[in-house]
Amino acid sequence: MISKHNCWGENRVFFFNPEGKMTSVPSHWTSEVLPNPFVMQSAGRCILHYQDLGVMAKLLKAIDKEISKTEGE
């Protein structure tokens, strides 16, 4: 590995390929990044993170409020 940088909106690891050209890959493809603790703990059993569930709950409340408003008209 040569270096790590944030490029194109993601962290990337730079290295020389077998032909001697410098290249890069997203750092999450390598062992340079620690595994996400949520993913490790859930062992793939949950499709949404806790924060995503909170956003979804707010969205569903807003939708329910709009439906209730239109049904009352």
C-alpha cells in the first residue's frame, strides 16, 4: 500500500499493480477498514441500521398524518 486518500467521495487505498502502475480501490474492499460493528453484531440478519429505522418511522408518521388529513375532508 502506498497511501490512503478520500477521492470521489470515498476513502481509497492506493498501490502499485503487478504492471507497476499506481491504482486504487475503495478502502472497504481491503483489510484497512475495520468491519462495521452493526453488521458484525447483526450477522446479516437486519436489513436496516437503527438510524434508518428512525428515519423510516418519521416518514411513516408523516404519511399517516397526511392520510388522516385527507380522510377528514
